Amino acid sequence: MSPRSHYLVCHEREIHYREWGAGNPETVIAWHGLARTCRDMDDIAQHLAARYRVICPDTIGRGLSQWSPQPDDEYCLAFYARLAVSLADQLGLESFHWLGTSMGGAIGLRLAAGAMRGRIRRLVLNDIGPELGAAAVQRIRSYAGRPPQFERVGELEQYFRTVYKPYGSLSDQQWRRLTETSTRRMPDGKVTPHYDPLMVAQFEKHPRDYDQWEAYRAIDVPTLCLRGETSDLLLPEVAEAMRSQGPHAIVVEIAGCGHAPALNVAEQFQLVERFLNGSEAAAANPQRLAR
């Protein structure tokens, strides 16, 4: 079944989302990372759509969703969480699973402990935890806050291949799709990544946004954490602590990846699917997964 695009107004902001597997009885909300778009979820959403309805939103200020007229107040986890609640309410979702990469996982973590406690049934955190590596934050801020501009889409693709190399193994076709779904043309004709550069102000205006140990310890649903083998965002000691606190997450290391695994290969599909289907033992074995 082909995906469909939809738009909803949530707290006076237009939010775009892609829907896969419409009509399936169970739902997965799949939320992308900080400077990305819902199209990052295409591969795993297509796979999961055989069983699940998969909702893939664009965060405010990204992709086809509206840019915030109040960036200092609205580019933060609290507002993203409010948008997510409104989206789920309007879609009539009483319970569902949450799959989030990086920032998308941080939103799900906050919701599972708070406003959506009892509604999120299973939580998948893709290379994100309740504490961030400081070096990774500086690295992300260095490129996300000042998105480059290029004369040609091919130049932008080479840029994406460089900054997103830690995603792991992407085919030429997948790199081209990532580029074409992440490109915005400027008034002068140049091309640049498809997001509002002001979204990076989150780290200045809300500096404690990603310090979420208290919330993590309050989560009481099965939780799977995927960690890129060389991730500088989810540090090994943080991932290890996640095993013994809060929901006692199953932590699986993805070989050949940094921040963050692209969720674009069969082994990763199957790992997530087994967990969502209720098989913790299968998801936990092996503890290290080839990319």
C-alpha cells in the first residue's frame, strides 16, 4: 500500500505527516531526528506497514510542516510533545507504539513518562538516551545551525554523504532519496537543507531539554534502545546505565554505525519488528547487530 500525505493543525501549527498501512489495527508513531524529516522513516515504515499503521510526522520547522513564528518558545521538547499529543488525539489513537530516532526518541521518552503514560505501549529509542554526549551536541550545532547553501543538488548530496556518514550503509539510491527529500531551494536559486535554521536555538533557550534521567526512571513500558557502535551522542556508559534503571531497556549495539543507525536494512527492520511484536528475548539476541 502506498503512503499518503496528510496535514493537521495542532496548537495552531500545521503539521505534515505520512501514513503507511492505513487500516491496520495497531499503530506505530515513527518520529525523525533533529535536522531531518519524516522521509528518513520511509524504509522501516514500508516494512512495518505490512502489519502496522505507521504515522511519520515532520516536526514543526522541518520538511513540509509549518515553521514556528515563535521559535524561542516552540522549538523545544515540551512543545514538540504537545504537538504529538494533539496529533494522536486528532487521529483517535488511544494506544500505540513509539519509534524515535535521536530527537524523535527524546520526544517519545518524555511522553512515555508524562502526557502519554499508559498510551505508549512499547518504546524504541534509536541512538538516544536520557543524557547526551557533549561533543556530539557541539558537532550537531556546528552544522545544523548554519546550514550551507549550494548551487547544485549534487553538491548538497555530497554534503549529506559527509555529515550523515555515521548513518551506516546507504545505497546510491538511498542517498539520492535522502537528498531530494531534504532539499529546499532559496529565493536566489541555491539549495539548502529543508529545515528552519532557528530550530537549533533549542540548545541555547532550553539547555536542559535533553537531561531526562528523571523521566526515564519513570517509564514503565518495554523499551528497546539501539546504539550506533561509534555513536558520540549516546555514550556507552549511558546506554549501560539504561539497562539497570527505569524500564531496564534492552540495548542493542548496531555495528558499522555512529549517530544514528538509518533503520534501512533488513536486520534492523527485523530487530524492531520482533520487539514491537512482543518478543523481548528475540530483540535482545544478539546484543550486537551487524549493520
